[in-house]
Amino acid sequence: MPLPPGTILQQMHLKGRLKKKFSGGFFYDVGAGSGNLSGLLLNLGFSGEGFDLNAKACALNERENKRYVAAHRYRARCEDFMMAEISRVADVIVCSMVLEHWPEDQVEAFFARAGGLLAKNGIICILVPGSPRHWGIEDEIAGHRRRYTLESFRFLAPKMGLIINDLRGLTYPLSNWLLPLSNWLVRRGEGHKLNLSMQEQTMSSGVREVPFKTEFPRFTGWLVNEVTLLPFHLWQHWAARSQDCLVIYCELRRP
């Protein structure tokens, strides 16, 4: 299934980072949703487990990555990562668009647990919404508590005893250009979620079905892909320090 252009740009950067450091290994995907990010790691030769509390998302995840599930290289777990029984250390722990849903103490608890589950030379890869001044309808319907800045992680990392490997904004300027259209599509397709509780909003954010926002016809994959987005991939690297980047990537390791 075709992905949104901003998601493709995020994954292009993450793929480049992982290829530099690993030729495979074991991962945990926290807040795996329908399994797109897990699929990226599996395609790179990793095996792993994806955690999500949304049962529909876990079912979609298993279907999306069924050949890896069948090969016993992947498991979709409909469980809370923070409470689940886990004994295996991981080379990579990815957490995409999750931390913004949690109160500060839960964010700190996540980093404490993730850091304790890292193998030697392992990394934690975080993707979160950026640029607080761009707070809008999507934050309101998804149960977000905050949007992050680069400084947020420069403060948080030493507090949690972690070292930053890579910290940058992503998807600028393409996501910014598309933001008015995105807001209109979200308000039209998901405006009713404003009446849900924050917990209900967070749960429903694991599976979103907004045409031309989160779901695209198959033919769009020929038009929007890693090849056609290469100029914007380069641009997002040039603009990595912009405070207007709508996504922030932070990669951390233990000392």
C-alpha cells in the first residue's frame, strides 16, 4: 500500500542510518501500528517484535508482514511495551509517533526501559511531531500532548543517561507545503474525533483511514516514491536544523 510522502521521507532517512550501522539484528517496534516501519526493518534483514495496543492495528500488522511472521522472524504483540514480558536485548528499538501521546513521566519510563534492553552498540530511534507553533487539528484529534523541538532531546538525553548519535528535523519543506491540505483532509475525515477522550484518540491513532492523507490508491505509488522524492530527501537534510520541521528524528545510545 502506498505511503504518505512525509512517511516515505522519514523512512528514507531511517533506512540510511540503519544501513550505515547494521547488516541485520533484532528490533522492537514500539507503537508499531499497521507495521510499515517494522516492514522496513524486516526488509533490511532484521527480525523483531512490534508492540501496539490497538487490536485492529496488530491484525493489519500481521497481514502486512505475514511472510516474516510465517518465517518466525517477526511477531506482532498486542501488548503494552512498558508492561510486557521481555527478556531479549535489541540492536534497534524504534518508536515512531508515540512519545507525544504520553505524559512526561511515562516518556522517561520508556527511555529507562528501552535503554535497559539495548544490546552493546544498540540504538534507540525516535520519530515525533516537531515545531510547536504548527500545533493544529491533527494534534487535537490524535490525542497529542506536545510537539517537540530539537532542544527537547538535547535536554532529555543527558537526563536519561543517553547520548545523541543523530538529531535533526525531517520532511521540511514538503510537509509544510502540504499542511493546509492535510489539515483540511483531517478535519473533514476525522473531525468527529475531537469529541473523544484523549485515551480514545490515542488508541484510534494506530489505524487512520483518511483518503489521500493516510490511505492512497495504488497508482499513487508510481508517482510518490523514494525515486521521485529524492530531491526532497536531499532538501530535508539541508534543512535539518530548521525549527519549522514538522518531524524530528532522534537517535540515541548508551554511553
